[in-house]
Amino acid sequence: MSEVQFKGFGVVDREDWKHTKLISFKNRKFNDNDVDVKVECCGVCGSDIHRASSHWGPCKEGQVVGHEIVGHVVRVGSACKLGLKIGDRVGIGAQAFSCLKCERCLDGHEPYCAHFVSTYGRPYADGFIGQGGYANYVRCLENFVIPIPDNIPSETAAPLMCGGITVFSPLYRHNCGPGKKVGIVGIGGIGHFGVILAKAMGAEVYAFSRRQNKKEDALKLGADHYIATLEDENWVDGLYNKLDLVVLCANSFSDIDLGKFAKVMKFGGVIQSIVAPPVGENIVLPPFGVSGITIGSSAIGSPNEIKILLDLVSKKNLKFWVEPIPISEEGVFQVFDRMEKGDVRFRFTLTDYNKQFD
Ligand code: NAP
Ligand code: ZN
Ligand code: ZN
């Protein structure tokens, strides 16, 4: 196939970042091990808001965000060897490249490769910054293009490519399962995946939100317990030494008291953070306030873990709460604005790409 014409909704004015504009852009050169995907839909991750709004430093002019992409393969490089074919329905998440040669890559820990390149945001070695899935086409190294099982609708599969895998990876690696008491902190998009997935993996699930207003929904998602950390001052009482694993899924640490979470962990318990806060926010811990437990952070998930997640969702026919919004300048404005206000239960997926781009 010849070179496609790339178009997408880019941030053209940092001060007015929610009003993206439909722009044409040049992509990087197509390499022999690349795949081009015609986008069908794209989930809206909290990271899109951080990037577009310059929470992580100035957003580049014309940045197209979106890394929860589902679409169909339209071009396969001549050196591709993973079996992708034109027409395959595939997903692309937040990672577009890693070296594939270092020990971490060879052991299946590609998100922790020193040469990690993100779908948008973090540059390639030559300085090129990729463009995301609020666009008609996406170009990606074949290793990060994952086939989607037939029975998962595209609108649901899309947010699994970042939101879903980001919480599944630490749950999976830290043995979430029957007999485990698992906390999910921050019931936004990723937190909602966390509650549903931890429950499906067999754990007893504790949903931690700042206020009471998500209680009914969190219980419907499958949480066994609900704790409103800002509204119940004494929430730690009664949970002392209770939890095996906690995944922090908020978009900021400002309302999270880690010292309190340390108290509700069992000895040897694990707290994993996936929070990617605005620049300048750090984790501050008292020297002995976290004795006996392990705290770490976790980055997305590997291609192999994405396949395991998709397999679980497909086999258990799991349902998630996704609100479709047709892509357009107005649609992108709406999802940015409502995400910022926390007005979504629980994930948006931008849809109707054919109407906008064909
Ligand atoms: P989201 O849908 O906006 O949800 C964020 C949730 O955080 C909110 O629903 C809220 O939950 C909680 N929250 C909001 N303000 C807070 C504050 N000041 N202090 C404490 N909690 C607060 O976002 P998301 O898509 O789930 O993404 C969550 C975070 O994960 C973002 O920072 C994103 O960049 C990051 N992320 C990281 C990775 C990774 O690889 N590590 C991958 C993807 C995304 P409650 O109302 O229930 O408290
Ligand atoms: Zn993301
Ligand atoms: Zn590597």
C-alpha cells in the first residue's frame, strides 16, 4: 500500500488545549518492521489529559494524543514476522517501541526497557515524537500491535490497551486471586477496570474513593467493600493489617495518605502505584511509616500481558462501563472537559471514525 495521509485532532494552542483542531501531519518513515493501522476507535486515558494540558511539561504544537487504539491493519512491512495480515483487527497501547534486545525486553518486560518510546509524548532516538490515536491512521512497530479476540467489541477493547492493562499488570504480577484481599484506590477509568478485573481474578475487592458519591457504582462493578477516604476520617480503624495488595489508580497523590494505606497492609503486603501525576508531585514517605511492606510503581504492561488480559476478558466475557462519543473537534472537547471534571462512568471511547475521516 502507498503512503497514507495522516490526519488527526491536535493540540494547537496550549492555553486552549481542550479545543483541538483537525490537522494533517507527517509521520515518521515507514520501516520494514512497521505496521500501519486504520483507526476504528480510541479510548480516552487520563494520560491524554495530562499530556494535552501540559501537566507533564509543555505539550508540543500539533500533538495528537490517544493510546487506547483499535483498528484494522492496512499495511505490513516486508520484514514483519509476527503473522499480522492486512484486515486484522488489532489494538495498540501506550508503547510504540523498545529495543527488543536488552535483558528486560528479552524477559518480556518491554515497558521497562531503557529505550522505551511511547505512542505519543516520549520521543524516538532521533527526536521524533509520535502521534496518537485521535487520528485516522497510526504507525507502529509490529511487536506492539496486538490482535483482538473476536468476541470483544472494539469500543471495549480500546481502553483495555492502556487503562485495562495498566492495572491488570500489577494485579497479575503480584498474584491477585482467590484468598487475596485487594484494594483499588481511585475509582476513575483505570480504577474501574481494577475493580472488575481483581474480582474476576477471584480476589475480595476493597474500592477506595475519596467521597461517597461512587459507592453505588463501585458495588455494581463488583467491589465487596467501599471506603470514602476523605469523608470517613477513621477509615483505617477496622482495616488494620487487612490487605495483601493495593494498586493506586488515581491521577494525583494530593488526596492520598500513603501512611494510612501502609497501616492497612498485611506484613509483606505490596502497594503498587500507576499514578503519573503532574510534574512536581512526588511520593513522600516517613522513614519507618511503611515498615514491613513494599511500595513500587508500575508502567503499563507488556505485549504478552496484554494478550493474557484480552484472553481473560474474552473467556469470562467481562463487561466494562464505556461511553462512546463520536470523534470530532466538539467530541474531543467534550471528553477532555468531562474527564477533567470527573464526569464519566467510567471510560470514554471516541468512535465513528469512518464518518469523520472517510
Ligand atoms: P481518571 O479516569 O481521570 O481517574 C482518576 C481518578 O483519580 C479519579 O476518578 C479520582 O478517583 C482520583 N483523583 C482525582 N483527583 C485526585 C486527587 N487530587 N488525589 C487523589 N485522587 C484523585 O484517570 P485514569 O485514566 O484512570 O488515569 C489515572 C492515572 O493513571 C493518570 O495519572 C494517568 O496518567 C495514569 N496512567 C499511568 C499509566 C502507567 O503506565 N503507570 C498508564 C496509564 C495511565 P476518586 O474520585 O474515586 O477518588
Ligand atoms: Zn494511558
Ligand atoms: Zn530493551
